[in-house]
Amino acid sequence: MKESKKLPELTLEELIKKKNQIKGAAMGLGIVMVIAVIALVVLAMRTENYALITISLGGAVAFLPIFISLSQINTEIKSRSNI
């Protein structure tokens, strides 16, 4: 398996490419999550099982690792642009 480099080891171009890849993945996951939330809310209303609404909104936790990774990459890019 290919080992991934740590952020300080990447070049600025690689950081920007990685940032764009992660943003694309976040947008794709976001679209899927919005569709899933809408479907679960509709299903909850039809079956009167309102616990499904809570479950659908709890899925937002899946975005935490993506946002943390984006934040770290943005911090690294900013630190390099100040040099």
C-alpha cells in the first residue's frame, strides 16, 4: 500500500490538489446526504415514526472528518503563503 505523506511534506501544489479533491468529495457526500435526509423525513411522516428524523439529522456527524481535514489543509496553505 502507498503511504500517504503528512501535510508538511507535501508541496503547495499537492496541497491545493488535495484540498480540491476533498472539497469535491464533500460536495458529493453533501448532495447524497440531503437526498437521504429528505427521503427519511418523508418516510417518517408517512409511517409516523418520527425517530427517523433524528437519525437523518444525526448523519451530519459524517462531515466532521472532512471539515477537520479541510481546516488542516487550509491552515497549512496559509502558513506557507506567509513565508
